[in-house]
Amino acid sequence: MKEKTPQPEKNLLQVRLSQNEKRNIKMMAVGQSLTLREATLAAFTAWAEKLRAQAAAAKSAKAAGQR
């Protein structure tokens, strides 16, 4: 008998959006051939990258100011 591969745990993320906001997000996702889930994950990934870049820039600026 084949053993089942354990599935990663999934959690529900809920966000309150207006109908217009939801429609705009869906249209952007469809424009990129993404599902709403994929578009959401891509947005969070881009946000995280932006935060890391800002932190690195701030660290560099602080290091340059200490010279």
C-alpha cells in the first residue's frame, strides 16, 4: 500500500476589501495569468524584497555616516 505524502499545512488569510478593490486585484491577476492565490503570494514576496532592500540601504547609509 502506498503511503500518503504529508500535505503542507495551509492557513486561511482573510482581508476586507471593497468590491472595487477585489475586482482590481482579480483583473491584475488575470492580466498576469495568475490565480488570486498566486498573485497574493507574489505581492507578499515583492513586499518582503522591498523591505529587505530598504533595510540594506538604511544599514549602508548608517555605516557610511559612521566613517
